[in-house]
Amino acid sequence: MQPRNKADARPDKQSGIIGNEENEHPNKSPGWQRSALQREGPMAKATATSKHETLSSSASKSTTSALDGVPLDASRHFLFALRTKITLHNALFFLIIKALIIALLINFHLVYLLSKFDLVSPISPISEGGNHGQNKRALFACVKTVADECQLYPCVKDDGVFTETNSPEGSFGYAGRFVHRDTDVGKPLMETIGDKGWGSGCVVSEKYRFVYIHVLKSGGTATKEFLRKSLCGRDDKDCEHVDPFILRPSGCRAAILNYTDYFTFSFVRNPFSRMYSMYSMMDGFPLEPGQRVTDTFSFPDFVMKPKERKNHTTMHAGHYERQTNFIFSNHTCPSFDFLGRVEHYDEDMRTILKHLNATELIAYHDELGGKVQPANTWGSNKKRSIGGDLRKEYSYREVVNTVVSRYRRDFNLLGYDSHTVPSY
């Protein structure tokens, strides 16, 4: 039979297939192709099956060619060695992790001390009987030493051995009690503060064998004024015409290190009250004469923006230091024998004078009616301007949290409650 036309007999230029069924029937469905295979019979099916097997065989050869020529025993040996190596590495890794955990647990106390108690979690306030009824806060459970003494704040020597002498009675901090300090442990923390003579320095009396440590913003100026007038006369401001053997100013660090056998005392105050006292003191040290700093720089800003303080006052940054930096060694051991509190100033001062048995000091204290006068009135004047209640300035939780965070060591070691802002 002759073709319908010459074009039908020519090879297809695109596919190269003569008489291509798809080209001849471009509009027919795939079902038509299946019908064609059925019409062609078993021979077409056998041909398709043969093509499929040929393609599968070719793919199999391409995937196994990488292993051609490798003995089976060598492959097994390689895989076994690889598995053993991985197992050994895992075992070594877990052994190192276990060793680190054990080392951390063994050295927990040392790590805890080096943190300077800044990581101590708060414990609910409890009342200390016989101590003015104040609520105090326990730091952590007592530590039993070789001597089986219950010590609240164990100190550590350079060789890592716990001392056996620092054991304040009870568990409420060092303030308001006598301490049996270990003078061989550590050096004072202060490096640049407490060295300004009668200003911010300490005082030493070789006659009565005592050292007073001046903690800034904790009644220090009033205390030194009381000591000076008692021992040097009411009119001699700097004891210039009195034997320095009786009383003389000294750098605090030198006094603590050179007079370890002298009775050493100091005073501290509630960090909340002390912070407000710092703020009030700015009015005495303005950048411009006659300027009232606290009128333009609020207390919350003073607390929350410490870097801006220098833009408002000439007051020395040493006033912002933690109190514990003045009176504790670099091992967090006390550098004092007695720590009085500003909140109970006159009562604690009588305790100190009785211990010193200093007749001149006792006589002047009685002359004052048992009340040492404050050296300045910045804080009291400022508190009067807010109605006399300090808690009004701590109405913002962020302000309270900032003070607690900055002076956490003071709260812990000095026994003040970080949960309660005092009214004065």
C-alpha cells in the first residue's frame, strides 16, 4: 500500500524515528498506546522487559564498581577498627566529663568563697533573740572545722586550709558583735580608698592600742570627730599640738597590717540607707557653686545610672564602694574585732569604749549625754524633704533590685535584710 503522502514516509527530524506513532497521532491519549502494545502481542512485552533488565544491570554495575578488587576480610577489618576507634573516643570524652564534675564538686567550697558570696540565694528573714529584735538573714549552714567549731563564714589560707578562729556567735552576720579574727589570713581589700588622713583615712591610738577603720558613708566623720575631741581637746581640729602617740591619722591598709594586735573596730549601716546618704551628699559637692544637685538628678537615676554621677557632682567615687571592701581581707575574712552599726550607734559605741577602758573617751561620751552628734546633715535634711520616710524613694522595684545586686555582699556579711527597706 502506498503512503498517503511523501512527508509521512520521511524520518522525523526531531526524534529520528521512522513512522513514529506519537508523531502520527499527536492528539491521542496514553490509553491508545497501551492498546497498541496489546495489539502487537507478547513480542512487544518481551522486548520491554529485556530493556528494563538491561538498565537495572547497568545501574547495579555502577554502584558496585567502587568495591571491586577489595577483599571481603579487609573490608570487615576496616569497619571493625573504625567502630573500635569511635568507641574509644566516646569513652575518653565521657571520662573527661566525669572528672570535671567530680573536681567541681570537690572544690565547691573554694569556688563558693572566691565568689565573695555574690551567688548566695536569699533565705527568709528570721529574728535574732537579744539583738535589738532586728530581722537578720542567715547566709548558709555552719561549716564544721577540724576543731568542730560551728563557723558561719570560714576563711581560707593560701594552702586551702580552713581557719578555726572566725566564728561569730549565731548566724546573722558580723555587725554588732565581737569577732576572733585571724590576723595571718589575707590582706585588706582596700587599695586606693581610706587614705586621706583626717578626711577618709583611719586613726590609730598607741596609747589606748586601737585602730578605727573609716568606712565611707557610715558615720566615719562623726566617729573621728568624737575621738579627736575626746583625746586631743575640743579646739584642736587635727591634733597638731598633741602627741601623735595619743591619736594620729593613718592609711587604713597600713594601720590594719602594722597593728594586728590592736583592737580594731568600725561602723557599718544598712545599704539602703547608705545609698540614700550618698545621694544626699552630692548637694555638698556640686559641679557649680551653689548648685543643688538633687533638684536635677533624681534618686532613681542616681541608682540606675552610675556613669552619669560624675556629670553632676565632684564627690569621690570611693564613697560608692561596698562597705565590705574596707573591712574584709581578700579571703573574705574580717579585719576587725568589733563592728558597730549606725542604726545602734550610741549603744555600740558604749560597748567599744567599755572594752577599751579609755577614761577620756568615756568621760566625753557621758558629757555628750551618750549621744555622738552627726558630722553633717545632708541626709537628714533630704529625708525631711520627702516626709522623713526613706521607703518613698524605693517605690520602684528596679531601684531596690539594683541596690541589692550592687551591695549583695554587704547585705550578706553584715547581716542586713535585703527584702526590707528601712523607714530611716
